[in-house]
Amino acid sequence: MRVYIGVDFHARQQTISYLTTEDGQIQRTRLEHLAEDIVHQNVRNFYSQFKGEVIVGFEAGGYSQWFEEMLEQLGHEIWVGDAAEIRRLARRKQKNDKKDANLILELMVEKRFPRLHRRSARSREILRQIGYRHKLVKMRTMAKNSVKAIALGAGLVVRSQFNSQAGRQRLEKLKLTASVSRQAEELIELIDQLNEKIKRVEEWLKEAAAKDERVTLLQTQPGIGLLTSLALVSTLEPIERFSTSRKVTAYVGMDPVEDSSGDRKRIGSISKSGSKLMRFLLSEAAQVAIKKDDELGKFFHRVMKRRNTPKAIVAVGRKLLVRSFIMLRDGIDAEEFARRGVKARSSRVAHRPSNA
């Protein structure tokens, strides 16, 4: 027996439409996510009653992590749908929780549900850790800038950070009021705490990278380090789901937007439809790659002359993304990619040793 369950999911509640292939009758209910029920026992009790092949579908959202983990523990199949596409498929303009749940169920039963790729638990965990580190680094940067502002306000010409012992001794010698001096001390303490937290996260990521040969493969490309290689592998896997490099760039949001009509043709900025963090990491990697990779360095200067530096950085980041896709697809390193030349970009080529 197969059970289809369409869920309109919200942070505090969920509206459900479901049916079984045994009787074909649609039933509806609503579950509250009670604040005092930390383990969501009422939700677990509802979904645990279904046996056989159970398929649960809902729109992609940002607060469903606990719900997805619960469904995985119960052994149910999870379908996550494109919210914009689901709405487009609605025949009526009226919208409420009940109608949304009915629509999701209808699309599931009719095999028209616009499913999105769902990453593995390991990939989700790695990307969460990378995102967490990114937030910690932003907090540390804000704290450092605040300390620098205090030093500049006191008349100290800042030429370096205050991470070293000598730099902090210079800060202590400044004539600051008691309150400002206290602020500087607390900010420095915060920076030290953030450094420790960032170090722990990076150690966790290094252990995760050591277990994955694909990460090591990508790091043979100058500019791609620990964070970028881990993010690329976790974002793009399984690599077989992308048939061309254009689909990869579109997935990450680095494909150019075209606005053409008739004889007029205009190629605009990138779509930015994918992971913002992934695009940031590729841009950071590009700034290193143009210094260490001669081909990418020459490409950067050509684009910079026609456009500007930011757009040239994005263009190099896009090339790094395409290279990474081909390297993962064909299981080759950066040296083999360079040796193959145009062949590596055009089609899948059986991997051959570099000294062949």
C-alpha cells in the first residue's frame, strides 16, 4: 500500500492532505507544533501510524530540518518541491493552507510534483558547518573593525591588527576612558573566543575532507582550498545529475541573465539563483587563482579591460566552477585537465595517466 501525504508546512503548524492507494479517499487534518512539546510527539504519532510506502511532499523551506529528520527516522520517503513552481501550477488564484496542501497532494498523485534534489545528510552537515564558520568570521571581522575604530579615535595610526602581543600592548598604552577601555578589552576577549571557535570548526572540516578523495582532487587546482572544495563536493553531488556545465552554473546562480528581443541582444549580470555562500567562496578562490594560475590570470586581465575588476573576478569564479565540475565528473586532477585542453571541456574523456 502506498500513502501520499501533502503538507503545507509552517514553523508553528502544518496542514495535511493525504490518501492511501487502498481506498483512494482524501483525508485532511492539521497539526500544531506546540512550544511545550519539544520532541513534537503529536507530529511523530501521526506519521508513525502509516505503514508501507509512505511519501511525504512539501515545499522547500528554512525551518523544516527537524521535520525531515523525523520522517527519515520513520523510514518515509521525502519529496521537497520548488515553491514557485508549485504555485505556478495552481489553477486558481485563491491561496490558503488547506488549498496549498490539496494542491501538493494532487501534484504528487498525478506525478507532476516539481521535486528538488535533496542533499545527503553528510552534505547538509558539512554545508551547515561551512556556513557556521562563515558567520563566526563575519562576527570576528566586526569585532576587529570595532577595535580598530577605537584605536583610530584615540589617535593611533593603525598599520596592523591587534592579534599580536605587541599590538595589544600598544592599545593598552592609549589614553582611553574607563568605559572605552573596557569595550576594547571585551572586544579583544571576543576575538580570542571567536578564534578558538573558528579553529574547532576548521579542524572538524579538515577531518571531513580527509575522508573524501574528491575534495583532495579539487584542491589540486590553484585557488581552491579546504572550504571551497568541501562546499563544491557537497553542493554538486551527485555530479551525474548535471549533464552539462551550463546546468551547473545555472544551479549555483553564476549563469548570465539574457534579456533579448528581436535584433536587440543583451547579456546582463549573473542570475544569483543558487547558493550565495557558494558564489562567495568561488569569488574568494578566484582572487587566489589569478595569482597562481597563469591561464586564469591572463583571462582575468582580458575581462578586466573590457568590463571591470568585480565582473572579472566573477568570470574567473565561473571558470573555476566549470573546471571543478569537469574534474569531479571525469575523476581527473588539475594537471590532467590542463593537459586535455579543449577535450576536457567538450565531452567526457576516459581518464588517462598524466604521463601517457
